[in-house]
Amino acid sequence: MTDRDRNLTRIDLRRRHAAEGLSGLRDRMAPSGDVVSPAGRQRTRKVFGKSLAPVEVVTRICGDVRRLGIQAVLDYTARLDAADLTPETLRVPVEQLAAAHASAEPAFLETIRRVRQNIVRFQTALLHRDVEVPIEEGGYLRQRYVPLERVGICVPGGSAAYPSTILMTAIPAQAAGVRELAVMAPPTDFGANHPQVLATCHELGITEVYRMGGAQGVAALAYGVDGVPAVDKIVGPGNLFVALAKKHVYGDVDIDSIAGPSEVVVIADETLSPKLAAADLIAQAEHSPGASVLISWCPSLLDDVPAHLNQQLAALPRGDLAAECLQEFGALIHVEDADQAATAANFLAPEHLQIVTRDAEQIVSKIVHAGAIFVGPYSPVPLGDYAAGPSHVLPTGGTARFASGLSANDFLRGGSVIHCSRAAMQRLAADVQVLANVEGLTAHWRCVEARLGDGEAP
């Protein structure tokens, strides 16, 4: 592919009406929930006998799993993943996990252990702690946190293996105190059959790994089927069907988010070379799909980046895929200054925001919408993807306006404990009476009133 930069969107926010282009870019970055490849549409027709929208596919699969249980999981695994499994072979034997670990390269396991330490250090530092507030008349108010008992983890395995996803989901859950982790990965060479994926699970002490993916895997974890007990929460990324399935089962279980394609916005000035800027953009585009946006007030940087994109894409194994993503989801945005750059970034509310400028910390203070922020020339996004400590499971598609990245606290349930002495109850009684009467809930007041007589409450 030549002249890859010709279709890279360029937006000049210094001009009138350019904001419309920024709105269009945000719309392209947002997950639509109904876009599927021609191959995916063909597979849908083959499996269901007719064309169905992805939401309809997910509704059908989840309904069948809920109604028919394990047989539906196995049937859809055979039809969609071409894997003939039985109830006995759906789960990866612990012996296979141990064998994968035993045959893993020592350098790989050492890396896993170092990264684990980084994640544990960060996640345990931010954990919610119980808080107790004494009541002056006697008693206390307490906020306590207890871990979820059982969590399901989605690990992709279509076109690449992702042991990093296990690290970034399982370790925060373990830091919170979750006792049971169930990993699902598709029955592919990059999923539940991948030795490094299995070795990582064993290293983390995970013994439940299931050869299932897609909507059928999500439904199995949510509803529970023979051999796969239901979980309390499902986390982790996946394709469109996994995302829609998580949305479908929410309410029966909790979920982390409805994730879309990966994305990065880079705010840079002349301190970032065009060579490095191009590398930063390609690093997310190679996810395929992945959105990459450069915002700058330096014309030379914006003008020089395309040539470096072409040069680097030509030398990468996934260069053609990254190039297609840059053409569809990439953009170079010219702004007036750092303030306008921060405004544009907040509007896009990206998953990853990288800031490489002379006054990077000042720009950070102006950012309110971003999943994770990477500050300075030596903090590229891949550090967060793989090793730094915060989870790489982050809000996408503009949802950083209201959503947060996954952390150990997402595996805790908060609840209050109220203990009042008689004197404390008496102090609150009058206010309870007023509000209960206003709302017409007189039994609420009488419940308190009955305790206000002489002597101690029974």
C-alpha cells in the first residue's frame, strides 16, 4: 500500500466550523454496536440461516445458553469456532496448565513475576479501606468493603495471544481478595490453546480456564451451566459480540465496561520528534481496529509525521492493518495552543491520552476526560499496556466522560454498618418523624417511636 497518509484525516481547529470535523471523528471512535465484517455476516447467515444484526445474534445466543445450558455452549462453540468439545473437555485440565508453565521460557516467567509485582504494588495502594465515624451520643457509622466471591475474565484469542489481559484483570481482582477466578478464552491457537496464556494462568494460581469465547462464553459465565458455575462479575475485553453479550447479561451479573476499539490521543509540541509521534500512533493502530489522533500547535510536526508513518508501516508485520486503521480512524489536528488542545482532548474523552510537551503537567491539570494519561517523553502507552501497574482495561469510545479504568476497587462491594446507642437514636428520631410523615410512610416513624418509651428497647 502506498501513500498511506493521503486519507489520514486532517482537522484545523483554528478555522471556523472545524469543530464539525472533530464531532465526526468522535462519532467514528464511538462503538456503534452494529458494524460487522463481511466474513462475520457470512458466518451469521451460515449459523442462523439468515442475516441478523450483531445485537440479534447475541440475544439469540444468550437466550439459548440460558435455556439449554451447556449443550448450547458446545453447539455454538462448534458452529462458530469449529471446535468440537464435550462437557469434559470444555475446561482446560490443571495438568495442562502446569505443563505449559513447566515448558515456558524462564525469561517469560520472570517477566510475568516482575509485572505482577508492579501491578500488586499499585493496586493494593489504592484499595478502599474500611472507614468508621463515631457517633457522639454513642455508636458508630462504618463503611466496609468486602471482595466479590467469584469473577469471570474474558481473554481474547482471535488474531493474537493476550497474557497481558490476564495480568491486568486477574491481579487487581486478587489484590482485592477475590477467591475464585474463571478465565474464558476461545478454543484457538491464540486463546485457550496458547502455551503462554496457560502458563500465565498457572503462575497466577488460576485453575479454572474454559475453552469458550464469544457471546456463548459470556452467557455461560453469567448464567452458569453444568461444569461452569455462575460468576458475580465479568471483566476483560473481546470482540463486538463479547461486548454486546456483556451488555446483555448486565443485571444478572456486574460487568466492567462495554469496550470498543482501542484508541490514543497524543498532545505534542516540538519536543516530540515526528519519528516518535508516528511510532506512538502506530502502536494503537496495530490493534486493528484502533484509533490514533495527534493534536499539536506545531505545523512542522503535523506535516512531518505522515512520511514517518509510511516508513515505519512498511517495516511492520501488521503494517497494512495499522495503515487501514490510520486511514479510517486516524487524524492530525492542528490547534491554536495548549488550551485548545486540552479542550479537544476532553471532547474526545479518549481511552489513552499521551502528553509530550514542555508544560505537560499544566495540560494534565486541564484534562477531565481520559481513561489513562501518559505524561512526558518516556511514558509511552505500551508501558501501561504491559507493565507499569494500572490496569490496561480502560473506557473507550468517549465513555471516559463518565467511566473509569478497571482497578482492584471494582472487585469490592461497599456497604454501610450503622450502630446507634439509645441517645443517638433519640437525636435522629425527630428528623425521621418529619420525613416519614411527608412521605406518608407512617410505619417507618412508628418503628422508631416504639423504641422511645421508658427503659431500653427490647
